[in-house]
Amino acid sequence: HRDLHSFPTRRSSDLGCTALTGIEAIGPELFGPQAQEVLSGIDRVLILACGTSYYSGCVARYWLESIAQVPCQVEIASEYRYRDSVPNPRTLVVTISQSGETADTLAALRHAQGLGLKHTLTICNVATSAMVRECQLAYITRAGVEIGVASTKAFTTQLAGLFLLTLALAKASRANAFVHHRGFVTPEDVKSIAYDVLRHRVLVSFEAEADGIDSEQIVRRILEH
């Protein structure tokens, strides 16, 4: 209960951009020193995950295609390697895992690499995990220990990381800004739509609701100056 109560404050300070006081600071470097070079050559995203992580990937697909204008495919990791697929070398393979040791997701990652997909990134909670070691790029969610079965913290921090990836890809690929119909995305474009995009995607536990914490408060805390 105490952990959930402090979660909005901790998450906003952990986003890697000084609580997003300068949203213009969001860029590829959040995902590693090679990120600028890797993301600038990407024209498709493949997300591999299981369970709760799969559902965060399904949310991210809407962001990646509507904001970054990058085609996105989300696969259940345990099924991906059992069917034929057509690899695109300009695909960014994104794995999502709370532990970084999910066997099916690791197997799917290795299968994708075996198909020639060399650009890989993981959204993960454990910096020393196999997933982080085997991917080019990484975003560590720093969600802490997940005590409840609902996986609230893992899901929410994964969404935060995936939204940052969306913004980084939008900048790196100079995607079309659908708000102002420009040939690129500016920080102002992103900030003007981020609240409406995020507030319907953040789920709040019953305990947090009992304390008067709602999804709109959490999103405002993430985006506030």
C-alpha cells in the first residue's frame, strides 16, 4: 500500500529526463550510446513479450503508429518462433520483460536475431538480466519489487519506457507530426497530445483510488514542469 502511494512521485523522478521538466531532452540517448545510430535507420518495430508485458506492447503499438508513424507488430513471444515470418533488416526488435529472464521472450529474441534482425532493444526492470546483455539497447524501468499479482508497477513503468521510445523514434525518423501537418515532430507537438494519449492508458489500483489517486494525477505528475 505504501509502495503504491509513493509510486507516482518515484516514477516521475525515474524517467531519466529530470521528471520531464524539459521534454525536449527526450532523445535516443535514453536507450544507450548506440541508440541514435540504430533508431535513425529503423522503419518498423516488432514487439515480443508475454503476459502483462504483451499488453503494454499492444498499447505501445497505437503510440508508435499514430505519433511516430512507424509500423508496429506485436507478437506473443511463445508463439513467434513457431511460424514463418518475413524479416526486414530495418526492423527494431523490442522485447519487454519484468525480470529480463522470461524464457519464451529470450527464445523469441534469439530467433529474431537468427533471422538477421540485429537491431534490438529491451524494456526491462533488471539491469543485470540476460535480456539486457543480449540486446543492443536497453531501458531499465526501475519499477522495484512487484509484490502484487496484478503487476501494476511493471505495467505502468513499461508504458512509460515505451512512450519515451515512441518520442525518440519520432525524433530520430523525422516522422510526420499529425497535429500540425509538418514533416517532423517537435517537442511542442508531443507535449500537446501526450496527456490525452496517456490518461486513458494508465490503470490505477483500488488502493490508490482509495487514497484519492487517479490516472489523470499520475499523468500530470509525469508531464508537469
